[in-house]
Amino acid sequence: MRIIVVENYDEMSKKAALMIASQVMLKPDSVLGLATGDTPSGMYKELINLYGKKEVDFKEVRTFNLDEYYGLDRENSQSYYKYMMTNLFDNININTENINMPDGMAKDVNAFCDLYENKIKTLGGIDMQVLGIGGNGHIGFNEPNVNFEAQTHLVELDEQTIEANSRFFESIEDVPVKAISMGIKTIMNSKKIILLANGLNKADAIERAVKGKINPSIPASILQLHNDVTIIIDKDAASKL
Ligand code: GLP
């Protein structure tokens, strides 16, 4: 694991955006794995800036998102689909046919998950996967006591996650209790991984993921076994290392 500690959120976002831009420069048809949440939104802004300056071109890029709430329509303001369109895709020259997101309304969830996995494999696997981390150490929506062998699947959200994500909804009852998420195996099969974290509320999870034993109770700890992980964190998130 390479750990890069930066001053603040802006610096974290800029470094991560530069890593993605470099990946796309080296391989214009890169397969990117993308994350949602507050953490990567600054990185997406930077990527839009770089695109505006013609420093990166998304014309051939393919993307797969990590996760989506189960039972939320794409058009719901809290769907990760909406998040991605607003925070990135509507503002760059990506071909909409190259965007892949879990379908929160899939009727046959298992069939959908198999299809998602197969499409990732057919395109040659994920070249660079971006991750945030939950306060409980989750990656994607792979909650504590995760099965490290799982691929894309339907997950039940942890109470702590429902609580944390209720900030985006009118009330906690509105937060979906399930999601479709890439599994740990899907994530670990990515060629390169960048994990971003900022703020004191992530310091515990980062310490346990990076320095603790590899343990399903901290899903992110499995990343210690991946051979190309870069962790970009601000001083606060790094405060317990
Ligand atoms: C969410 C997402 C994760 C994200 C994490 C942290 O529930 N499923 O992919 O990394 O929780 O979110 P945030 O960046 O808003 O702190």
C-alpha cells in the first residue's frame, strides 16, 4: 500500500483526479471503477476542470459504478445514478453507452449481478477503481462481516451506514435498507485501486484498514493483500496512523 498524506480535501481531490487523468492518458479506453459519496465529489470537480482544459478526454473511457441503492429509481434525487450524472457524466464527453451502473430496480437481481460481472470481465477488468470508505470500514456497500469471496450482489445495509447516509434523505425511514454492490472479489480483481478519505470521522476506519489485522469485520482491511493500492488521505483521516 502506498499512503499519501495531504494537507486537506482539495489536495486529496486534485491528486486523485491527476491519477485518473494519467490513467486515461496512458490508456484512453480505460475501464474505471467509480464511487459516490461526499469523498469523491471534489475529485470529480477536478476531472471536469481538467476536461475543460482539454487535458483529459473521456471519449473512449468505460465506467462501472461500485454500488446503487436497491429500490430507488434512477430518477430519484438520491440515486447514485443521479449523483454520477450530476457530479461527472453530464459535464464530460463520456459516451453514455460506456456508462455502467447497478440497476436499483432490477427485477431479477441475481441475473443482473451476473450480467454486471460478466460485462466487467468482457471489457478486460477494471483498470483503476476509486474507493471511499465508510466509518465502519465498508468499501462499496460491503458491510462488516463481509464475505471476501463475494462478487456483485444484493446487500443489507448496516445500521451505522443507514444512519450515516440519512443525512442525504428527508428522514431515516427514507434510506433504502438494501443495495446492489460490487463484491470484495470484484474490487480486488481491479488492476489498480485508489482509496480516498478525509476528516477525523474516518481516522478509526483508516487505522483499522491499514494497520489492523485483515478481518471481515473491517472490509477495507482486505486491501492490504492487493498489490497496487494507493491511499490518499488528509491529515485528519491519517491522524491515527
Ligand atoms: C457510502 C457508499 C460508499 C462510500 C461511503 C462513504 O455509503 N456506499 O461507496 O465510500 O459510504 O461515503 P462518504 O464519502 O459520503 O463519507
